[in-house]
Amino acid sequence: MYPDGKVKVYIETPDETGGFHDAICWLPDYTWEVHGYSESEMMYFKQLIRDNAHLIIEFSQEGGILNAANI
């Protein structure tokens, strides 16, 4: 989590050409930067982030998912 309370969520998947598609979501604003994903792919990712934003924000305050899970 950044000092201003924002959390950067980064999504990246390989594409067919050996590159990557990526998207960044800034929480809690839900501001998106999208590169290469279709509308239907983005609908999935947006719902995934919305359904889990409370956990993402909580884990970011605790140092990330591995710290939160004590792994």
C-alpha cells in the first residue's frame, strides 16, 4: 500500500505472439490502465478485483498475501 492509501493491482498474461497483455487497477478508486485485453476479458478481471478488493487492501496493509498467510 502506498502512503496515500492506494494499492496497485497488476494483471499480466502471455499473448500468442510471445508478449504479454497487462492491466493495472488502482484501488480504492478502481482506476484502470489496460493494454491488450478484450472487453470480455476485462469484465472478468473487473469482477474479480471488485469481489476481492477488501482482501487485496487488507493484505497490502499487512505486507502482502504471503505475510498475511504466514507462509
